[in-house]
Amino acid sequence: MRFQDAARDARAIVYAGIQADPLVARLAALAADATYGQRLMARAVMNGESTAPATWRVIFPTVFGPAAPDLERAEALFAASLEVAERGEQVRSQFRGAFVEALSQVLVARRTGDAAVRRERRVLFDGVASEIHPYDLTVEKAGREEAWDCKWGARGINADVLNQLDDARRHAADEERSLRVGLIVFDVRTSCAVRLSQQTAPRQGTAVVTLETLDALAGRKATPG
């Protein structure tokens, strides 16, 4: 089992520009230490619904109320999320995807170390045709390898993604290697469970991390809820 950089096609070059936008890094840094309520608020705002800022504050009283924790972070995350929401639908969608990848990288790196975490990498196995699609996030530490796909919402979960993750896990096992595989979905557990119940692809060996359990990526106790 070995890792390889993904091919730099036209789509990848355009998307790399989105990934490098300072707004993506700012959002990831803010969300990495945010509460569950703050992350839920950020997801709602970044969905781009035409909602006045004052209304969002009413919708999330536990995030913006006088007794809410870390109000400074909440306000900064709110402002950055509004910046994403105000962009066109196609650009907004790309920013959301890049944000989930960047946030996942920050959290996983806290557990495994920065140098071990890579983006947009393929996993190759001897005698097996290589997949064109790269994994959003890999951990390339000997004996603790991981491969993750990152999704903004539960609708991103489909048979192709599940099959690819399971194939990688099985091919690693064939080489007597252990490869942890999983999905990181910036959506609530219930939505992911409903989506998964509609899939027939194998997923028994695939971890699914949702909004409620993001902190587990960093080796911290998952947020209740």
C-alpha cells in the first residue's frame, strides 16, 4: 500500500484556488474549537438561505444569547459564514466543500501530527487498478494509515463513495495492512443515518463522523447530542 498525489487536471487547479482562499482557512480555524451549537449555526448560515442576520440570532439563542459561551468566536464564525452565504450558488458550494476538508485536516492533525496529514491523495495497491478519484484526506503514518472523504451534507453519501472506501480497506487487508477509512460529514447524525439507510453498498468497516462527533477526529471527547 502506498500513497500518490492526485493528477492536476483543470478542475483540480480551479478548486485549488478555492482551497487557498484565506476565508477557508479562517473558517476552519474558528470551527475547529467551536461548540456544537456554533457549528450547527455555521452550517445553517452557509447554506445560503435568504435570512436576515438579526433573524439568525433569534434562531440560535444558545449561540448568541447573553449566557452563550465564547461569544467572540460565535460572532467571528457567524461573520465568516455570512461571507460564504453571500456568494453565488456554485462558488458557495465549492467553498463549503473546501471548508469541510480544511476543518477535517486541522482536527485530524491534532491527533496524528501535521506532517502525517495530506490532501488529495490516491491510495495504490499492488496488482489493483488505481482509482482516479483521490481521497480528500489521508494520514500517512506507518501502521496508522487512514483515508477519509469529506462531505458538506448527507446527500453527498452515495454508493460510489462507500464502495471506494470499502475497497481500499479490503485491499489493505489483502496486503496484511490496516487502513482506517471513513466519511466526515458536516451534517447531523440523523440526516446521515437516513441517507445511509437508503444505501446498499458495504459500510460495516467505514467510520462515519458527523457534526456531533467531529471532536473525536482530534482525539477529544465527542460533543454530546
